[in-house]
Amino acid sequence: MADTQSKKASVLADLDAVRSMIRRHKFNDLVFAGIGLIALMIGLLTLLTLFIDLVMDGYPRFNLQFFSDFPSRRAGSAGLLSAWVGSLLVMAVTFLSAVPVGVAAGLYLEEYAPKNWFSDLIEINVSNLAGVPSIIYGLLALGLFVYGLDLGQSILTAGLTLGLLILPTVIVSTREAIRGIPVAIREAAYAVGATKWQVVSDHVVKYSQGGILTGVIIGMSRAIGETAPIITIGALTFIAFLPPAPVTDVAPFLNFEWLSSAFTVLPIQMFNWLSRPDHAFHINAAATGAIIILVTLLMNGTAIYLRYKIRKNIKW
Amino acid sequence: MLNNLTELSISPRLAKNIRRNVKERVIEFILMMAALSAVFTTFAIVAILLYESFGFFETVSLVEFFTGTEWTPLFEDAHYGIMPLIAGTLTTSFVALAVAVPVGTIAAIYLSEFASHKTREITKPILELLVGVPTIAFGYFALLFVTPLLQIIYPDLPGFNMLSAGLVMGVMIVPYIASVAEDAMRAVPMSMREGSYAMGATRFQTALRVVTPAATSGIVAAYILAVSRAVGETMVVAVAAGQQPTLTFDPTEGAATITAYIVQVAMGDLPHASIGYQSIFAAGLVLFAMTLSFNLIGHVVRKKYREQY
């Protein structure tokens, strides 16, 4: 009698132990979920702090004059005009060089390349290039474009350098977009007598446009913020003039002198202001930084939204 | 009838076919050249770095380069020991990893094992946005926000120091580690988790004892790729870590990294083919060799040691 009772008590005690263990482990789960969420949020918090800090430091300079003034020795009257025009022109060169080459390379690798050592070689190179630090691209451009091909420290050099830099991004996103297209689409086109290029240009490119665009936007937003390679090619930081206008009012209406013009871009201007000891220039740097972040966030946001839409809409 | 067939085969249709084939070939060739541009770029990088460094190593012996403890190529009394720059690079990278490895790993475990589908849909794009922020902005943040903050806790901290640069760099690298490690964890088959749950394990236990060990190779690869990022990062250290090459591993001091040195020299106006000009290519060669080997090891670890289920 006493024996069974003590057994019962010990079973109950064991049960309590088990229950408290389960409670403990469930609590651990909860604690870790909390820590995990905090770890995830550190990035977002930093980004928010950074942006608010830049806006608060730079808000005295948020006016139209800041955008229409040339850089100056006096912080209060220094502006961004040459920098944003320079950024725009450099981006144009980057876009025109990286997008056709990147898309073509992606098409070749997915649609044409035979699966052998040759395509492996290209693939290894693309993934390797994606991991090369951007400053190394600057050294390449300094040796090859500036002195090797004698293009000088020009808009063309900077645009081509950034074009090379974002080439892996464009290639990879093109390939990913193409990979999503089912084989049946290609087979249907072949079945009605289309050639390979007709299949590729009329169907493959068309259906992967959205994905390619996403990659291009991400690449371009990276190029806008890149500082190191442009500094390395020896871009000047004090530019108080604009490059010759690309469009003129006399025939042939296009003018390519701007390609060889000296230039500055937004991040370089920011770096220049930031490296001065005078705090008044730091205000300019903060305002510039807020503008750069805003532009890149908008572009990246657009790309992410676009990708989300594409993923939702396409049902093969 | 037979005659008719021969006539058909030399009809304009056939001629058009030949034109068509030629056009197809030409297009394929153009596309191939575009793809080869990646190979050309790699070769051009290696060739330029080697070529310009060759001139450098005609003046400077390899022994001095790798064992010298002073780096002053632009001074009257020039010394060419790369050690101080490597020390600066490794110290900032170490601080960055000390932040990024724990935070990135925890974030990856959370994303892969704990987060609901909805949380993941919201937080992953945020991580991507963080990757897109230009590094010069983080440089501003490190110099004018984090350093003053650290100086409140630690008043002796100099204005340029590797600690704040490394910390900010660490936050920048978190998304890389989180996304690569998360991919590895999600590749672990569901049946392994279900087995663990069936034994009565909680989510945390399953994540720690089943998923993480199974995904080790991918997680380690994420760390190695993060090292490569940290070593090659330029603007944060150029702005916030200082410009003085100092042989120190103390993060509370300021010191130049390889990348910061290249930026510093490029900002000045150096004549082409001078020793100072060549020195940035020699420094770049060391940097390229470091990042390349880290990247290669990372890829090998990820490919070779991937567990097969």
C-alpha cells in the first residue's frame, strides 16, 4: 500500500520534472526567437539611424541652391551641380556599356553555350569577378583605360569602369530570369520553324525582361554609390564647370565631347567634403549622403517590388 | 516530278536559308564575345596588376616587401614593408567579423527556422536594402556618429580608429552572412527536422543540434566570403580608420589598410610610372590575392563539403 503510494508520488514528481523541462525548453525557444528578431533588426536600425543622422546633420543644405551651385571654397555656398550632372552622365555610359554586354553574355551562357570546359571557364570567371573588390576595378581602369588606352580621367573611363563592375550583376540576373522560362515555350517556337535567334529574341528576351530590368536597376544603384574605383582612376574632386552638353541645337545635334571631359560624381564630392577637417563641410557631406541613400534606396526598392510583382504574376 | 524537286532545292528559299544560317552564326559569335568579356576582364586585372607590380619589384625586393615593418613609399626615406597595411586590413576585418559572424548566424537561423513566411517576405528585402547602401555613407556614419558615441564610453579613443570602422563594416556584412547561411540551412531536408521534432525536440534544439551541423559547410563558406568582403572594403576604412600605416593589431588605434592606402595615393597627383604609382598596384596585387584565395576557398568548401541527403 505504502509502496504504491510512494511510486505514485515519484511518478508525479517525474511528471513535474518533465513538465518543467518542457516549459524551460519552450521558454528557450521564445528567448531565441526574440534574439533572432533583434539580430535581424540591427541592420534595419543601423540603416534608420544612419539616414536620420544624415538628414538631421544635412538639413540646412536641403534647398534648390545646393543643387544649382558649383563646389566652392566656402562651405555655405558650395553645391552639387557638377556632381549630379557628372553622376548622370557617368551612369549613362555605364548603362550603355554594361546592359548590352551583360544581357548578351547571359543569353549566350543560358541558350547557346555547350556544357563543357569552355562554359565552365566563363562561369568561374563571372562568379570570381562578382567577388573582386571594387577598388581593384579602379586599378584595372587606371592601368588600362587611363594610361593603356589613353582615355584619361574622363567620364568615358569612369562609365566603362563601373560598367565592368556591374557586369556580373547583370549577367547573373539575366541568367536567373531566363532560367525561369519553361522549355515548352522554346519548343513551341522551334516547332513552327523559328531559328534559334528568333526564339531567343522574340520569346526568351521578351519574357525575361522584367527579371533583367530588376538586375539592371540593382546594378545601376550600386554604380551610383561606388566611390573607390572612381577615386582610384584619379577623378578630380574640385570641378567648377559642366561637361559640354550632349545635345546641341546645331546639326548633328549630338556632341560626344562630354565623354572625354573631366568630371566629379556625388559620392566623390561627398568624400571630398567628408575628408576636410572643417565641420561646415561635413554638413554638405551629410546632405549629399542623404541624397545618395535616398536615390539608391528608391532604386533598390523599385527592383525588389518589381521582382515581387513578377514572381506573383507569372504562372507558366 | 524529279526535275521539279531539284528546281525546288535551288530555289530562293534555299538561298535565304544560307543567309539565315550565316546570320545565326554571326549572332552566336557576338554573344560569345560578350560572354568572353568576363574572361578578358579577369585576365586584364591580373595582367595590369602583375605588369605594374613588376616595375615596383625591380626597385623593391620581395623580402623587404613581405618582412619590412614600415610602409612609407612617398617619403624621402622610403620603406616598402607591406606588413603595417596587412595588419590594419586584418584588424578591421577581425572587428567586422566579430560583429557579423554572431549576428549574421543568429539572423540566418531565425530566418530559416523560426520566421513565418510573412516575416521572411518582409525582412529579406530589408536586408537587401542594407546591402544597397553606398559604403561612403557608412564611412560618414562610422566617423561622425559611431566614433563620438564610442568616445563617450572610452574617452581615450582617437578620432580615427579601426574599432568604429570595423563595427560599422560588421553591420554592413551581416546580410551577406545571413543570406548565404540561410540558403545552406534551407537546403537541409525537411525530413531531418521532422525526425527531430518527432523525438520531442523544440525548434531551438532542432536548429542548434540538427540543422546547423547539417549546414556547416555552407555556413563556413558564408564566413569565408564575408572575410573576403571585409578585406576588400574601402570607403569605410578610408574615411574612419585613419591614413597612417601603423603596425598594430590594437583596434582602438588608427591605422591604414591596403585599400585606404590606395585611395590616399590616388587622391594625390602622382606621376605615371613613379614608384608611388607602382606601389598601389603592388598593394592591389596583395589585396587581389587575398580576396581571390578567400573566394576560392569559400566556393570549394561550399561545393566539395556539401552533405548529400
